[in-house]
Amino acid sequence: MNSALARGMARKAGLPWPAPLRRHRPGDPLVPGTVLVLGGGAAAGAAEEILRGWGVEVRRNSGGAGPLGAIVLALDALRAPADLSAPALATGQALRQLVPGGRVVAYLRGEAGDAGDPVRAAARRGAEGFLRSLARELRGGATANGIVLGGETLCADAPSAVAALRFLLSGRSAYVDGQLVRVDTTAGTLPVDWELPLQGKVAVVTGAARGIGAAIARTLRRDGASVVGVDVPAAGEALAAVASQVGGTALQLDIVRPDAGQAILAHARERHGRLDIVVHNAGITRDRLLANMDRSRWESVVAVNLESQLRMNATFFDAGLQGLRIVSLASTSGIAGNRGQTNYAASKAGVMGMVGASAAAAAALGGGINAVAPGFIETDMTAAVPLATRAAARLLMPSLMQGGLPVDVAEAVGFLAWDAAAGINGQTLRVCGQSLVGA
Amino acid sequence: MNSALARGMARKAGLPWPAPLRRHRPGDPLVPGTVLVLGGGAAAGAAEEILRGWGVEVRRNSGGAGPLGAIVLALDALRAPADLSAPALATGQALRQLVPGGRVVAYLRGEAGDAGDPVRAAARRGAEGFLRSLARELRGGATANGIVLGGETLCADAPSAVAALRFLLSGRSAYVDGQLVRVDTTAGTLPVDWELPLQGKVAVVTGAARGIGAAIARTLRRDGASVVGVDVPAAGEALAAVASQVGGTALQLDIVRPDAGQAILAHARERHGRLDIVVHNAGITRDRLLANMDRSRWESVVAVNLESQLRMNATFFDAGLQGLRIVSLASTSGIAGNRGQTNYAASKAGVMGMVGASAAAAAALGGGINAVAPGFIETDMTAAVPLATRAAARLLMPSLMQGGLPVDVAEAVGFLAWDAAAGINGQTLRVCGQSLVGA
């Protein structure tokens, strides 16, 4: 069935139909139009300067006319709930000017320093509830996300805050919606060329032979990295094809081997001279209701998805790799739980615990470790699902009304691999189209 | 349409149909059968002793036969992901013996002390993903929840851990599912009579004239408290009826008045001699898409739902009320956001920020402050919704397949008002039937 016919039938049946998402293509403008900067926080001035430096047209007056590519909201100076009223209402007035694929990016401030100041904490947390609701109201593939400045003195021009603004405005964040990116330190350096933020880096991607892993390999390559693809020997042929496609090297390796970390490190050093980025993407599912779960299903999932990463990370940290950036694949199943996936959810929740507790070790080497939690990602398999079922599934993703693509996960992984993301550490970023699952 | 007919039609149409939930009735046994205690943590022995003290039959052998009213899982000593395997699989073996309305309650340990120990953090967080998934697999109105012991030395016999076990096993927690209750200190004293945990207390409930507020008034009264019902003068008649029903007093008061806190305090002291519990239940909605939002809709919601609470709390803290327990009503909309509710979600997220930042002030007076976040609660209005629509809505609540009742929210509020809950502070407890919204 062709897309136009399907869309017409869906409209007649009153079923939701998704808008195409704005995805990154090298050379495209950062945002599809003028950016309106609102709000009284110090971030407003900083954002304006940063945006102008990127050649973006900026407007500060919410009363102006003309289409908007994005709205940037400086909510970093809220002291009381009433302070949210004016910028929220100004945003509402401007929303009709936001073009399809547009963006809302808000600067918020974390509540770490708010113990004993419930009025300020209420304002700051209130801004989060506002932003998540706003994200649910946007249409046409537009998204809303926040940058949470962790410390009281951390400014919007911290390298990772700048990098997060860039990522969230761009097509790279197409399927990131209703999320908060926490920037906790001023660590990190901005790239010389925003189109090649991984220039000169050597990146290892496990599970690279297909699907999301192959998409990650292609995205890291596009952004300038040399790529080592890792996968099990049984996937050797597909792995070689991906490695060849990205001009990288292939390493056939079962990551549950106790010496997997050493093998990866040796390969990267021998063939590429260094190791800067590790993407723990390899993972398996062995779904079964817990009542029917056997030891082998449970243990294999935990061994591949979690224990292997713990062991490899220990190897990399022990090797003292300076500036190493690690990105692990978690899952919204690990956040919200999922029927039939007690083992998988345990492993993916474990990954989130792991990155949180490894942040200090990573930072001590000038690097960082974070996780990306995909929601429902469309693959060749889901394309075969009947239209009505897919429409029903979209009820669970009411903002963007579609699953994501492997490249959407890859873009988030790539962002967290940037040197500029060094101030983002120990966190999990969801790529879920503001799915209700694990919201 | 009668229930049996509707159930038969739903079954024919392949639609889900909810099981009746086990709700608390005074005098009922705590659990509907034997409790199986599993897991190697220190909490296993403590739980066994506590349960036997309550006259509950306990079994420690997962291979035994016979129906189970509950499974208690001691996961408080996990050191590595592999440690989760045995108790998880033993739980799976016992699941078929769990009766309708049964309970799984797990003891977990928080990750606060895990920085630098990613292996232990992975195990601890992994247990959360396991538990949330398990909750999604239970049927027949059974639920799974966790008690998170916050400190490394905090034991399962801390008063609030004992109280949380009691609450989660009982029918009081019927609509609490897939949630974690954090116990952070050994504060609190156990009640003399678990059927009358609020004996001798004076409780104020705002918005008490109807709905959830009236249910809270009735529940607090049932549990032994003297109740002051507060509502706006326009609801005076309904308020008087509720107050009379619970043998309490009525206070007609608009809580947005600057002196609302003083008025409440004066009334409670004059008529009841003291004030022990404040339930901030009063709230309004003025839904509108942000693009159509006006200042009055925005500001009235924030004024009633959030600013009034901040002001009243300041009054109560300034008055130095010893042991004061405050419970505020939040919402899953404040967690996940909701289309058309930017103002409401901001106010309810603000409530969560408020309780977090007020915890220290409350604890300094020997009290505590927490929030309850209801999900979809069925009222007289939703009963009129067509069967098919309600069945579709149940897709969003796949675990219990039904909305909650006002009494379910009231029971959670009541639990957090117990003196025994003093070790639970600054938190938000969801009463949402493990709804996917805000999971």
C-alpha cells in the first residue's frame, strides 16, 4: 500500500498519522528558520550570542511575526512559581509560528541546591512539568527538551550546555522528545567543525554487524571517527560489510569472553593507534514470562548485556585511557519494566546503575560514561505490522506518533561521544519520542 | 449493562477485563494466605520475624506447595548482577501459587553509596528493572512493589520499613504497583494498633467536600484520626455533610487567602486542641492547549495547587508544630506531562519539588512531608464512558487493567500520615496501577 493511500485511509478512519521527522543531513541549516529567545534567565543572552555565532537569525520579541525554526526558553533564573507564568504564556503565543520539525529548547536549573528553599524548588521542578506537557502538545514532528544546568554557577556557555543546545536544535535529536539533558560541570571542549565533531577519534562499536549497531558505526564515521566494528564470529560476513562501508576495521569477538576488553584495546591500538570511544551496543533478548524463565535464558541475557560491559569497562579504566568516552545502550524496558522481559529489564536497568556509579572513574581520566535508552525503534520487521496495529501502537507515542529509526539512537550515541559532552556524565538519555512507556 | 454481561461481551471481543482488587476492610487478614520469604539478604530473617509477629504464616522454602498470599524478596544484599539470578528464578517458580490479590514485596538497597562500585550499582539498579517487569506480569489484581533501604546500615526492621511492608502487603496498597518506597532513616514509631494507626491524631484535609478529598477524610477517620474538612464556601453544604459523616469539623476557607495557614491552625487548635496531619488535596484544573492558554487559567491553577501550599507550609513550619506530617497531592501529569495541562503539570511537578526541598525542615520538627501522585482514578464520571473506550484506556494500565478509586489514593495518603512513616520523607508515591503514563 502506498503511503498517500494509507494516509488517506487513516484520516478517514480517524487514526493518527505521523509527520515526517526532521533528521540531520550534513550541510542542512541547524534550524529551519529564525530562533525566538524568551525568558529572563542569564541563559537568554548567552543563547543569543551562541546562536548568532552559528549564523542563526535570532529574535527576542515574542510579539514578532514570521515562521520560527525554534524557541529557546531561558528558565534558568526562576525563583518562585510565579516566575514561570510570563515565559510560558509567551511561548504559547509563539507556538503557532513554529514550523514543522521545529524545536523548543529550555534551559532549566537543577534542584541540588534547593534543600531548604521549597519555593525555588517548586519553580524549578514546575518548569519540568511544563516542558514535558508542552512536548506532548507539539505537532508536525516538532519536539521540546531541556538542558538542566546542574550547579548554581554553571552557565549556559559551558561547553556541554552549548553542545546540548546544538544537538537538541539539530535534526540529530529528531526522536528525543520531552527529555532533560543534565550538564553538571564545565568540562569539555567544543569541536573545530560541528559537522565533524569526532574528527581524529577512534571508536569501537559492539554488535556492529546490523541494526542499531550498524547505524551507530555509520553515524560515528559520518561525524569523523575511525570505526572498529565488533561482533560475534557468526555475524562475520555482515560485520565485514559494515566495516568496509565505513572504511573501518572488523573485530570478530564474543564480548562475554573474559579478555574481551583486552582484545578490543589491542586491536584498536594496533590498527588505529588509539582508543577514544567505546559504544556498548551488543545485546540480546531471551523473552519469557518469569514463571517460565529458565536459568540459561536469565543468565545469558545478564552476561551479554551487563556483565560483559562491567568487565570491559574495568579493563579500559585500568588501562588509564585518557579522555575515554563510553556510551552504553539501555532501554525504556529497564526504566518502566516490560512484560516478558524481567531478565532484559534487569540487565538494562543494571546498565543505568553502572554508568551512574562509573561516572567519577571516567571523569578522573577526563572522560565520561553515559547510557542511551531507546524506546520503540522501527525496523524492517515492524514495517510488516498491519496498519491498524501500528496506529494503535502510536497511541502510546502520542507526541510524534511513530517509532524511531536506528539512526535516531545512533545520533544520541554520537552526541554523547563528543568531547564537548564531557560535562554530561553518569546519565541516561532516552530516545523514545516521548513514549508513554517509561515516561 | 450488568457486570457479568459486560464481562462476557468483553471476553468475546478479546478485550481485557479487570480482576477485582483486594482492598482493605478492617478486620480482614493482612494477606490472603501464607507468605513465602525468599532471598539471601538480612531482610529475609527480619521479615520472617516481623510477619510471624503479625500472626502471618511464613514459609522459607520455594519448593513447597500450597497457595501463597504474598512473596517477600530480600534483595538487600546484592553485590553483583549474578546474585539476582537465584532469587529471581525462585520467584518465578513460586508465581503460579500466588493467589488473586496477592503481593510481591522486595527489599532493595539504594545506590547512594555505590559511586565507584559499578558492579554493585548494576546489581541494585538491575533489581529495580526486574521488579518493575515482574509487576507487569502479575495478574488477578496482584501487585509487586519494593522497599528501598536508603543507607548501607539501615535494616528491614526500621519502623518505616516495617510500616511500608505492612502497607504494601495489605489491601491498602491495592492500586500501588511497580513502585519503590524509599526508607532513609530509622525515625518513626510503630502504632499500638495497626487497625488504628492514626489514633489520637488531628488531621486537616483541604478540598474535603467531595471526590478524593472526601475519601481521604473517611479513610483518616476510619484509621482513628479526628478530621477537619476544609473547602471553599461554595461547597459548604457538601463539606458539612462529609464533616458530619466522619464526626469531624468543617472549615469554610479559600486556601488561596494569604492567612489560610493561620486560619487552619487556629481552627484545629480551638476545636481539636492540636494539629498533627495536613493533607493538601484541594486542586483545580483549567485545561487548555498552551497556544490557547490565558493568564487567568495559568495563574489560578498555580495559585490553588502550588502557591497556597507553599504559603501554608511556611506557616505550619514557623509555628514549630512537632511531628507534623504533611501529604500533598501531585499527579502523574506532573511526572510525564499531559497534553492540555501545561499549567496543571507545572503545579503538580512543583508540588514534588516542594516536598523534596521541605523534607529537612519537616524532619527538624520530627515530622515529614511527602506527595502522592494519582494516575487515572475512576469516578462517577468515568463510569459513563463507553465500554470500548474504557477497554482501550486499559491498554495504558496493562497490569491491573482498570483505573483506581478515590479510596486507593486515600489509603496512600493515610499511610504517609502514620508516625511510623517518619523515615519516608521528601518523596512522591505513585498510585497509578503501574500505568504506562509516567512509569
